[in-house]
Amino acid sequence: MANRPVTIKDIAEKLNISVSTVSRALKNNPEISLQTREAVQKLAKELKYQPNPLAVALKTQKSNTIGVVVPQIVSSFYASVVKGIEQVADEFGYQVFVSSSNEKMEKEEKNVNGFLNMRMDGIILSLSRATNTYDHIQKIKDMGVPMVLFDRTSKELEVSKVVADDAAAAHSAVSHLIDGGAKRIAFLTGPEYMLFGRNRMRGYKKALKDKDMTIDETLISRCDFTVEDAKNASLELLKRSNRPDAFFAINDELAIGAIAAAKELGLKIPEEVAVVGFSNSRRSRYMEPSMSTMDQNPKQVGREAAKLLFDQLEDKPGAKDVKEVVVHADLLVRTSSEK
Amino acid sequence: MANRPVTIKDIAEKLNISVSTVSRALKNNPEISLQTREAVQKLAKELKYQPNPLAVALKTQKSNTIGVVVPQIVSSFYASVVKGIEQVADEFGYQVFVSSSNEKMEKEEKNVNGFLNMRMDGIILSLSRATNTYDHIQKIKDMGVPMVLFDRTSKELEVSKVVADDAAAAHSAVSHLIDGGAKRIAFLTGPEYMLFGRNRMRGYKKALKDKDMTIDETLISRCDFTVEDAKNASLELLKRSNRPDAFFAINDELAIGAIAAAKELGLKIPEEVAVVGFSNSRRSRYMEPSMSTMDQNPKQVGREAAKLLFDQLEDKPGAKDVKEVVVHADLLVRTSSEK
DNA sequence: GAAATTATAATGATCGATTAACTTAACCAA
DNA sequence: TTGGTTAAGTTAATCGATCATTATAATTTC
């Protein structure tokens, strides 16, 4: 029953030649006569010979695989990034393995160690929310394994990165709201320690300044990354006498909370409250009303990250320099902010 | 810079013993004196020795990894199944690699071949929508690699499976609608060739019969798996003079379309139109109104599939018999169908 | 026709680990 | 003394492939 896979040895025996000759013949090494080469390749095809990647990797110290660690797998953003990575990896003939840290540092470490153990040729990673030390990342560097960070990165790490220009993205979202007539724009954001939160905050403030509007700190609300929490925070804001007429949320989840709050209070969207989210999640398109949001071009993020990695894998000149690629986000105007 | 990983040989040299002794000592083989064993294990720990899984797998023909192929990765159902699988795999000390077929047979074949090539010890798979031949699945069997199918399976394949009792689930969803007072229940379903569609159809019809209601074939509507299509189909149904007062949809996506249609026509949910979906997608909980749906207990599906696989991997008696485990779905009553 | 050159293929070491088979020394019994 | 047992290792083959080195045969050169 158990069909043992065909090895190079089987081919050698059938043709009465040595394994090394077979190995060379399969690689079209000109040191082997055309006759032999053709005979070997023909038989290999007939027997459906597939090289054993374990053996090849053991011998050559190259596995032709790259590992990707994402914080979550149930996320259209990360799923699209992975697709972008896969596209590029395909071109280079590499297999991609994905694992998720589930926003836990412990799992992230486990995944990284697993990848290193499996001798993967490179690692692309986005830090989990919980990651606060970087020994496991440093270890990748120490082992000389090429690596690229994306999206959730840290300035403490001297590694090539692909990042979003969060400040610019926030700037264009908020400018759009102002252009639509908003006078008091609330900002729903997350915990202070998150880098992208601080960057988007910067963009928010700059957009206001650029239009000579005052920054009202009471309109900035920090919440957990849950719809419920965002809804409560928004309710609180909307019940004030001097309520906001627009919301910019740091992600779609929080924006959904804001919309839920406005609905509950019977406020019209976008006439009385306009909303712009961030991420272009699948939900944002299909909800009622459809939600304006920032599209972060995740596939491109993936492609850029993979390119940086393969530059290193292919030993391109200057590939080892620490680079930072910025991928811009595009504003998608939908019902929730349409004039 | 590139820190070569520590091998068994390094340890052997430092302690002036042979590699085989080191190998045995690390495994606590009693043929090696306690002294030596302790010395080896101590040094191994100090040097942070990690066995090279490639070498181990090559030699032992066991990789301690299992591969999972899912049709989509951006799906809370499959993501949860994977979590369930990972839980069990963790207990057994196996690594799990996941890849997605993206609903394409070609990609599915590629993934399967990749896993077989990597000599994974077992494969858990859910067929893509496009899969219509099974040579690649048969190949897994022929190679004697343990395998379990889940969710999207085929009766043509003699393989252990974990399936949902779709008929029973549909039955309870529809019964719930009837109990809520529905008289004319529309059924939104997909293409005829899908097995789970036929099963849910069976449950739908049986539930009606059980309550002595007549089956009105004009209330059964086939659509693509898109919100738009479902919305259009629902609009058509709801505009009839004799319109349905409830919808049972084969998945949440279609149910969302039905809700969108009812909203557009200004019909009250659930008073004028009740809706029950299927899958308990994340969206179903947070939308307006929150949607009743069937929870398929995906984590349990994963756990059961993994258990079947490990029974085979551990060579438990009778593990090779083709088994079929049924995981039941639970009705989650939310606003869209609440009386 | 002997030497030099070239073409072609075989040998054997190697990657890092496992393991069957064997060695060596110590110990005990008769 | 002889033989048998046991403990504690060592040797060497092996997994499937790669590759530097070496061997052999064929061909060319003078």
C-alpha cells in the first residue's frame, strides 16, 4: 500500500549508473553525456521522481522556503499581505509557510523558533500586540537569517521594514472629513504605546492645524479594540451638548462602534455624523451604511516585504542595508462620509 | 555573524565521546551511564542545542508535522477549525502548517504535493469549491500518508471525515422560524452540486413537513455566494404579492443579503421578516440587527479531525477504518429572528 | 605508438541525526 | 582458568541528495 517515494538511487539502479551521475544528469550538468542525461530525465519523469526537499535542504543548507508570522490570520489585511508575499515567492520558486501568533508574544517566539529550526531561508514578520521584548527577533539576525518586518514594527530593531505612512493616511482621512464640512472631528484610538496609533494621531492633528482648526483634546478617546468599547466611547461623546459631527477611527472595528452609537441615538449618517475608518475590512463595504475607510494596499505591502527579503536571499548588492519602504494608503469614500 | 547552529557533533567533540553516545544520552537511553547522560544534557542545554528537524526527519522518516489545507484562510470558520487542530497537535508535540487553496483545485493540488514532498506525517483537508477530481487526494492515500477530510468532503472518497449534520442543523433553524410564527419561509441556497447545500435543503424540507407545512418550490432561490446576488434574489421574493415572512439562508453572507433587501423595502426585522443564517461569522454578531445563525462549533470540528488523524499516526487499533464523525451545530438566536 | 588531453562517469565524503551491531573491560560463577 | 554476563561505549551504515576528487575510457597530438 505505502508507495515509497522514488529516490535518486532507484533511478541509478534501474539505469545501472551511479547516484551522483543521476544527480548531475537531473541538473543538466554538461559533464554528463547528452544520452545519459536524456535517459535519466526520461526515467525520472516516468517514475514521477520528486526530489526529497529534506535531503536537499540538509545537504545544501537551503530549504527554498520562507516563513511568515502574522499577528492574526482572520484578518483581511494580513491575509492580503500573505497573498502579496506568495505572489513574489512564487516567482522565485519558494514555498511560503504562514503561522499566526494570535497576538501573543509566546506564540510568536514559538513560531519563530519553529521556522529557524526548520532552517527556513528567510522570515517575514509583523509583531504581535503583546510583544515587548525582542530577543527572539534578535536571534534571527544573529543566526544570519534574512528577515523583514512589516506593519507592526519597532524602531528598536535594526531591520528592513515595510510600513504604512500612517500619519499621511490619517491626514488624508481627516482632511476629507473637513472638506465634507465637519467642524468637530472626534478621534477614536487605542492604547498609547502602539506606534501606529501615535502616527495616526500625528496625522489627525496636522490635518486640523493645516486647516486652521483647533485641537480639542476632549474629542480624542482611547478605547480597547472592540466594537462595544468604541460604541460606548462614542455614545459618551455624542451625548455631550457640544457633540462631534464626525469620527475618524483608528480602525474599522472602532468606526463600526461609532456608527452603532450614532444609529442608536437616531443621528443621521453622514449628514449629522460622518465616519471614516481605517483598513478597508470586508465588513466596511457591506455594512449599512457602507463605510468610508483607508485602504492600506496590503497586497503591495506583502509584495514589497517579499522583495526586500529576496534581495537579501539573492545577495543583491546593498541588500543587507537596513531599508524602510513606505506603502501609501488610499482613501475610499463610501456612504458614511459622502456629502 | 552567522551563528552556525550547534550540532550533536559539537557536543561530542567537546566531551570527547562519540556522536552516537550523545544521541543516546539525549534520549535518556539507559545504555548510557547516568554520569554521561547528565553531562551531555547539561552541555546541550548550555549550548542551546536544538536538533535539526530536517536531519531527524530524513533519518526517521517522521517529521512530526501535519499539513492542513483549507479553502480559504480569511474565514472565521476555517480559522477556528485550525485552532482546534493546533490544540490537539500541541498535545502530541506536532507542528501544524496551514495553506489555503483559495477555492482553486490547482492550488489545492500544489499544496498537497508540497506537503507530501515535505514528508509531512499527516494531512487534514477540506476540499475547495472547484475540486472535481480526486487524483491528488488518492495520491495521499496511495502513499500511505494518514489523512482526514472535514467540512467539504466527498462521498466518492473512502477516507475518515468530520462533517456537520447539515440536515439536522437546517432542521433546527427552520423549526425555530416556524415556532416564531413564520408561515412562508424562503430558502436561499447555492449551486446544486454542493453537498452541504443538498443536505441543508433536506433539513429545510423535513422541518416544514414535520410541522405539516407545504413546500413551496418558488420560495427556494439559488444564488451565487455573494451578498449582492442574495440581496437581488431576496428583493425579487419580497416584492411578490405573496411574500415570504422569513428567510433561512445557507450561509451568513446570503442572510446578510436578505436583511439588506428587507431593509431596503422598509420591512421590519424580525417582525415582518425573520432571518436565520448559517456559520456564525463574526459579522453576524455585530451587524444591525444582530443576526441569528447556526454555530457549527468549528473548533470542535478541528479537534475531532485532529483526533482521527492522530489515531492513525499513533497506529491505534482500528484507526485505519474509515470513520465519520458528526459535529452538531447549535442555534444562536439573535435579534433577526427573536420574537 | 606513446603521451597528452578530453569526455564521461564512479567514488567517497558530507549534511545532522539515528540505530543495529560490535568492542572492551569489568565482574562473577564454577 | 575458562566462559558467560553486563555495563558503557564505539563503529559504521543509513536516510536522500550534493559535489569535490578520482578513475577510466576515448580521442587527439606529435
